[in-house]
Amino acid sequence: MTKEAEETGGEFCDRVQKVMADALGVPACRHTRRDVRDHAKRVQQDQASAQAQAAAAARQLRPDGSVAVHAALPDIVPQEEMVQQVQTVFPNAPYHIVARDLARTKSVDLTITNILEGRLDIDVPPPQQPASQAKAEMEASTSKKTKKPAASGAATAALSFQERKQQLIIAARKRYLKRTAGES
């Protein structure tokens, strides 16, 4: 195809565009590369804005203080992987309980927080300690039991349970933070 003598550059471009569009079976249009690029950028910004709005609308604070994330958000990480991540921190956590909470929260961090704060019914084993330290603590607790009256034994047991629970929560948080820092 050649430019005719009486044709301007713009007319020649229009004729070439029409011939090419007819050959491809598409309608001819006047969009430039810049128009296409601007449109793609606008669509990408609109999608990002819509996702941010959906995420904000999906999050709501529960009465117990935890955050629930509804299924309106797309699954970025398959639930199986998220359950495994939680079970690396809490190996004795039952799969079905963890999976149910992950289906509700859609977040490994929130599920771990729910476990640590006692919102999920999971038995957390006491941390392992050296035998000499365990023996010393056992002797100290037996000597305390003999010195204190039986009436305050229940209160002491409840207090010591709360202390152990706090220690477990702190230790689990440290392990979790160490693991997540190592993965980043």
C-alpha cells in the first residue's frame, strides 16, 4: 500500500487503519497507545480502590474485641497452608477448630491471637523446661503447699494457673514473632 500524491499523511494513516481493521475483522478506532495506557492505569486504580473498600467493609469488630473478616475478601493463601502455619505455632491445636476459626477470620495472625487469648477451646501444653529447673519448681511448690493452709490452696492454684497461662502466651507470641520475622 502506498501513499497517493493528493493524500495527506493523516488521510493515508486513516486509510491504512481501515484496511487493517477490515482485514482483521475488527472495527477501526482512533485510540492511541497513550489512550490505551491511560485506560489500563485507570482500570488498575479502580480495581485497587474497590478491593480496599471491600476489605474495609468486610472487617468489623466483634463484641469480644477480636476482628472478624468475612468471606467477601478473595482467598490469597489456601486455607490448608494457613492451618499448617497455625499448627506450627500450636502443634496440639485440633485441625477442625483451627480451620473453623480461619474460615471465620481469614487471618493466621487473628487465629493465633484468638488461641493465645483463650477465645478458642484448645489445650496448650506447658513449655518444656530442663529437668533440674522442673525439679526445683516441684520442690518449691511442695514446700509451699505444706506451709499454706488448705483454704488458700484453691486461690493459689488459680493464681499459679493464671501465671502459667501468661507465661505460655508470652512464649507462644515470642515463637510466633521469631518465625514470622524469619519468613519475611
